[in-house]
Amino acid sequence: MNAPGWWNDGWVRHPRDDEPVLITDAPESPDDEFDRRRKRYALMMATRALCVIAAAVTYQVSWILALGLVVGGTVLPWCAVILANDRPPKKARRAMRRHFGGPDTRALPPGADRRTIEG
């Protein structure tokens, strides 16, 4: 194995790049997805806490601003829960269908009188 070019025999694998291969159709890993949703929830709940604190501070200055902040602090938890529990949709699997003939092909040939019997 000391011959020149021994690394080209396929015996030794050399890394080509330090960058991983990008697979665009691969779904996000469940752990990464959960971490992303958890961070989004924490950010929205922190924003809600800031809205409530800001409403208490600005009450003496402007009650309209304080009311807007209270409404924001009331709506944000609902939005945070909805977005935290929202997973990306699963990809639809194609149903395996067998086509025997053209689109007008029926499973059974029609009867002689072509009647339809409804049950």
C-alpha cells in the first residue's frame, strides 16, 4: 500500500468539505423544530410581560396607551400557545394507484340495459 496513488483505490475516505451536504427536501429534525417553537413561545411571553409592565407604568400618562398594552398582553398568550403548538404540515403521501386502461375504464362492464340501481 505504499504505491503512489493508493488513496484512489477507495480504501481510504478523505473528507471533501467541512460543510454538510444540503438536502432541501429533508424535514427539519424534531428536536430543532421543538427548540424553534419553544424559543418563539418564550419570546412572545416575554413580550406579554413587557406589555403588562408598560401598561402599569404608562397608566398615569395615557390610559389609551395603557389599554392598548393590556389588550396586547391579553391576546399574546393565546397567540403564543397557538404558534407554539403549530407544527409544519406533514407531506401528503401519494397513493399508489394502478391504472388499467384509460380514464373511462370501469371495473365491471356495464349491463346490457345500462341501468343504474340505487340502494
